[in-house]
Amino acid sequence: MKKQLNRNELYLKVNQLLLRFQLKRRMIALTYGLGAEQASPALSYTEEDALFVLDSSPGMNIRDLAKFLSVERSWMSRVVSGMQKKNLILAVASNSDKRSKELKITAKGGRALKESSELLNSIMNESIKALNFSQQKKLELFLAAYANNLGASKSTPKTVKRHPIYAELWRVSNVVGILKDSFMNSGLTLTQTHVFYAIVENNDIEVFISDLAKKLPFDVSTVSRVVAEFEKEKLISRTPLKKDKRNLIVKLTNAGNKKFTDISKKVALTVGEGLSTLSDNELIEFVEILDLLTKFMPLVNTKKDAEFEFLSLDCKQAYEAASKILDVSVSKIPAETKIAFVDGGFGYYQQGTVKGIAAVKRTASSGPIDQLILVGESLSKKECLSFLQRCLEN
């Protein structure tokens, strides 16, 4: 007979399954060609969150935005600065106080928000297709109760529509500190939390970093870095496999088990407060829905994705491709008369869509490159470096 869990155990189960649900969404997002931190090709999750809040409450300043998203003001300032450079938002003087700057979404930022919202809604529909309509509505209600009991703020966007389950999940995520350096006061970031829980769940078997990476929406290097941090803090140990000394088995240490116990106590308090209004039967039903939702988890495709096409372009093609990426924001690229002095360029394409463009400028028809102009707002840092390397090799 299956053991009946007490409320504290159910709280921990809810937290574990919600983390798995977040993982499932991120892993499905990978199949859409998005990186682990991308809400869309043009926006990170933090940038998408900021635009969503500004769409709901135009005219917020950095302090208000940081408070709403439960993050440090200095960190929010860096995010906003990056978004201004990408022409996603503008800072304008407040009518009531000229010293204060109000944040407004640009036309480009509005288009990026609409694209990301549609994409996130599609990913959410894919993530919950195991549930029937009644179960989806109950999941939405349970998440709303969780968010409301923890005092999560509500947002009503003016130009985009969010999936109702994603909207409530987002409220829960913000209030428990998913954007903070410490998730649920655990001392771990969200990425570290996901890796830590993956180690905990697989602690009874021989598991390697490559195994963990297949279960997570992060690349092997990210998982390796986090595991190295845990090893430094003596939370895990890595011992060579007898058959192959190059393979290191990852295991929790006594300190790691104690850390998990400490985290569990803090989680039970937070989740308990959030779900205090749910009856025992409702709490059990919440767990059952989440369990059904996360019963089958996608694995990360370890096969190499189709390579980007790397094509040489003449000056006109380079200019047109760069203009397309920047929505004809010519101020960010050389004027057409100037690009005529550029020695052609290179395009970075995937499935016929331009992802990046580099123009190579030389003072002579051949010889050393004087300037390399790179435009590629939808490229990750790794892709940019790879692209630049390919350009310089040609």
C-alpha cells in the first residue's frame, strides 16, 4: 500500500515537481532552437520579463522594475543598460520629476515582446498537453492560490496575451526568487538548484556530468562549472570509474546531504505558506497533476544540430542582410556608400534565415583586415565567436 505523505512532504513534492516542470519547459524550448536562457531568439528571459512588466505598467523606473521582479537594483540597472543598447527600451525624463527616468518600450522592443510571448505560449501548450482541460484549469487555480498567498504582484499586459498557466507560474517564480542569486533562500542560484536536484535524484546510481547534462537544459560546460563549484564547497565528490579512470562518478557528500536537508526545511516553510489555503485533498490533487505533467521528461538531443550555412556575400548583399536583422536601423551599420569600400562580407544562415552578418573592411584589395563589423542580435556569444573565427579564416 502506498504511503500517505504528510503536508510537509507534499510541500517538498510540489517544489520538486514544479522545478521539473520548469525544466521540461526549458528542454522543450531547446527543440525550438532556443538557448537555456533565451525566451526568444532576440530576448533573454530577464529581458522578456522586464518588457512584460513595462507593457503592463508603462513608465516604471529602474527602482520600481527591480522591486517588482524581486531583484537587486544594481543588477536591474545592468539589464536595462543592455536593453537600451539593443534599442528595446528608452529612458525618458519623468514629467513629475526630471531627475527620474521613466522606462518605455520602443517599437523594436514591442515587436520582440510579441514574438517572445507567442513563442512562450506555444512552448507552454506543448508542455501541458498531457493534461485535459479540467486538469489545466485546476493547475491554473492552484498556482494562482500559491502566488496570491505569497503576495505575488499581478500584471495585466496591454499589448500581448500570456498563457494563463504561464502567467501564474511566472508570478510564483518571481515571488520565490527565481531571478535572484539565491533561490528560495537556499544559497543556490536557479541553475545550481536544477543541477543539485539532478544529482540528488540520481545519487543512488553511477552518474556522470554527461548524464546530468542530458537531463538538463544546459550545455556540458555549464553543468561542469556548477559541479566544480559544488566540489569546491565539498557538497559533492567525483571518483574515477574503475573501468575507465577518465569517467568521474558524481556523488553527494555528507555535507551535500546536509545541504539538501537544510534546503528542504526552507522550501517546506515557503511552499507551506503559499499552499496554506489548500485542503489536504486539493494539495494531493495538485501533486497528482504535477506528477502527470512531468511523468515523461524530454532528454536533450545530444546529436549535433544542422550546421549554419556560412556564405560569402558581396557588398550589396551584406548591407541588405544587416539591414534586415536590424529592422532597417541603418544608424547601427555603415551607410551604403561607406560599405562600398568594404571587401564584401559573410552571412550566417540557418534554414534560409539570416542570423548574422559580418563585413570585412580593408584599405587595400587584399592583406590585413582593418575592421570587422559584426551584426547578429540573435546570435549567442558562442555562435558570435565561432562566426568571427570563420570570417577571419577566410
